[in-house]
Amino acid sequence: MRLPGIFLAGVAAALLAGCAGYHLGPVNGATAGAKSIEILPFNNQTLQPRLGDAVSQSLRERIQTDGTYHLVTHGGGDIVLSGVITRYNRVGLSYLSSDVTTAQSYRINITAHVVVRERASTRVLLEKDVSGYTLVMVGSDLASAERQATPLLAEDLAQNITELIAEGAW
């Protein structure tokens, strides 16, 4: 009879120990939503159309979901984030068995140069190249496959940028 009680106590201790490292709220020591952030539209210097809009929108959604910073939509944020998409490329991953020069799937990479500044002092808090990627299976039309993958690509880049900002990587 004593064995089940000891077993349950051991299980409870193991569960509580597993949660000991969990931290509720922002991990950078700030209070959630205490500072505001303004996200300027990303400039697209690649030949791939509509990347800047997709990245800007995904980043705004990610910042709102994260909750570390309050998103300001019409200027006046404590922190200003700007970015330039500098690189977009695709690399073939698998090829057709009947034609070894025709790719069947690609890995699409995107890189943006991100700058985060304090509005009041214009001090640069973070200046870094950040990358994201997605995988694309090509059907009959590569352009359509890339267009459909753009939101996923933008989302991955936005997630990586948000993690840097929210964790206070500066």
C-alpha cells in the first residue's frame, strides 16, 4: 500500500522539476507590452515581387502574437524596426529520375538586413542579417509554386526576427 503513494510522489516531483525552467512572459526581463514597436515596411531589393509586403505583414502578426512589445501602427513607437530584403535564392533538393537537370523540389532562402533603433536616442539596438527558408515541391509551374510558398517563407523570416527582438539579443 505504501508503494503507490511513493510512486505518485515521485511522479509529481518529476513533473514539477520539468516545469522549473519555464518562464512566463518575455524572456528578456522586460514587462510584456511595456514598450511599443513600430515596423516600417521592408524594402525589397530582390527580383522576386511582393516579398516586402509579405514579410512586413508576417512580422506585424508575429510581434502581436508574441506580446513582448506593443505594436504601433501609426508612428511613435519606442523602438523602430526597419529592414531590407537583400537576398532571395532557390537551391534544388531533388531531381526527376528521368531528367537529372529538372528539379522536383527546392529550398528557397531569404535574407533581410534588419535594423532596430530606439526612437528617442536613435541608438542602434540590433543590426543583423536574418535568414528564413521554406521548401517547395514543384508541380507543373515553378512560378506558381514559389508564389504559393511566399507566405510560408515570409512567416519563417518573421519568426526568426521576432525571436531576436523578443529575446533581447542586443
